[in-house]
Amino acid sequence: MVLTVEPGLYIAPDADVPEAYRGIGVRIEDDIVITETGNENLTAGVVRRRMTLKH
């Protein structure tokens, strides 16, 4: 069985935070395989870095 774990943080456009952070979202995804003998993170070797996207 493979499970996807997708924690996320989303800041509302009207949140009481600095304007630069309003309306943004961040998600990190891991794909985990579960076997009879344990588990393995299939995405453990994926590079994780901050990206700036322009819309």
C-alpha cells in the first residue's frame, strides 16, 4: 500500500499577518510505501527547497 502525506499551511488573504504573507500556501508531500515488514519513504531523496512563484 502507498500513502501520500501532504501537510500544508495556508494563510488567508485577510489574516492578521504582514501583507507579503497573505494568501500564500505551502505544501510538502511524502509518498510512503507500507509493507508487511515495515515502511519506506519513497520521496526521502527528493530535494526540498523554497521556490518563489510569480503569478
